[in-house]
Amino acid sequence: MARTTERTDQELIVTGRFSPEGVPTAPSGFEVPARRRLSLRWPTRPSTTVAVLLLAALSLLILDMRGGNTAWLRDLGTRLGGSAQVWADERLGPVLDQPIRRVDVSELEGELEQLRAERLRLRTENDVLAEQLAGASDPVSPAGLAGVGELKQTRVVAADTRATHAGVFTIALGSQDGVTDDMAVLADSGLIGRTTEVGPVSSQVQLLTDAASGVSVRDPRTGERGIIRGTGGGLRLTLVDPFAEIAAGQTLVTVGSAQNRPYPAGLPVGDVAELLGVPGDLNREALVEPAVDFSVLDSVAVLIPAGAVR
């Protein structure tokens, strides 16, 4: 029997049924089908998963209704659920604790309007600063008006005596000389006033000190602006900005009019003599000493703007 077995083994080795190491092999020309791999994965189809979960839930429900011992199952669920909760709290807690801020469209629109208003304010301030820088030059003397227009010298021929401080006198230039209404009248030291009523050979001049007179002025040092009005015998300044920085002794000059009528820019009007009130007053004012001594006027000049019709 043993011999038969030994022969059989040798035959198997010769025929290729066993390898020399004793491992069975397939004969030549014969293929051993590969073993199927066992899959340990859970079913992936949703319908199968749902069916399994429903079956498990139904079984637990029946077991609980019949009074079966489900304490071990509840304890297992508590342990698994508690572990999952601890893991979720450690991993997701910092994320869930972050405050959630809902964006309100009306809030964004309000912020946009504020930014637009701020941009407009900055643009306006920039324009004002540029204008102040361009106009912050020294006061212009009558001799420096050659490019603005023609100065025609004349004399004062009469003063209005119908009132103590009428603020009006007559000069010996009229329409025949190219004079029209609203032309500046100057002395060597600064602005006197403007022409009002013009005849063929003479014209009336309204002085700055006249109670009906007014002229826009600025401080060439700071650019602050105001309006100077006559008081019948002097000048009073009303500041546009009640918080404006202005000092006594500062010279005020004309802002300038369109086409230099009645006044070109930069003509000396007067010096700040006394500040009235405190910064912030609604109508902050100052007394101004005129640049011209109106009591000794004799010779004056009329500025005929360049391009004026004669």
C-alpha cells in the first residue's frame, strides 16, 4: 500500500500534480480557477441600508414591547452615542462656537452711502485747499493790475453832503471815457469802492464804508473768508466760518468777481483791528481798519477790465 502511495506521489510529481515542495499544482494545460475574494463591505445601495435599519428598529421595538431584557442594548447605545458626542464636540466644537453673522442688505447699503458721503467731503476739502493755495498770494497793488485791465486816473470833484456819512462821491470820468457801472475805484493803498451811476463826463462812486456796501474778502494767509460791510463810517467783517482762525493785524483782500467786475481778486481792503466774540459764535465778527484813508481822497483811478465794451 505504501508502495502504491509512493508511486502515486512520484507520478503526481512527474505529471505536475505536485510541485517538488509538495504543493499541488495543476497539470499542464489545465488552469485552476482563481478563488473568489470575499467582500466584507457593507451593502452600498441605499434601499438595502434602509431596509436593514428598519428591520433592526422593528426588532428592538418588538423586543421592548414583550418585556425582553434590552438593558444591555441600551447601555451599548449609550456608550456608542456618548463616544460619538465627545468626538464631535472635540472636533467640531470650535467651529460651532463661532458667531454666525448674517449680512443685512440694508446695513451694507448704509455703509456704502457713508463711504460716498466721506468721498464727497474729502473731494470738497481738496478743492477748497487747492483754491486757497492758488489764491494765497500777496495783496495786489494797483500797479500790478496791468494784465487785468486799464487804470484811468481821475480826481474827486464832489462829495455827497446830504448825509453825514453818505459814502458817495463824484469823479471826473464818465461813459465817454469807457466807464460803466460796477467798475472798481482804487487809491494807491487799496480799494475805495465801485462806480454806480455813470454819466457822460462824470460818475458816482459808492465807498466801501457806505452802509449799503458789501464785498467778499479772504485772509491770504489762511484762506478764511468773510464779508465786509460798511457801517457808515467804518468796516465790519462777518466770518463765514465761526471757528475760523484769524488774527488782528492781518490784511484782508478781495476774493474776486466774475470777469473782474466789480472787483478783481487780491485788492487790499483793510486790516483786522479787533476781533469780536469768541470762536464758535453764530455771527462772529471783527472790526476792520480800511486800507484807504477816505478823509483825504483827492486822486483816484478807475479799473476798466480788459475786454470791456466802450
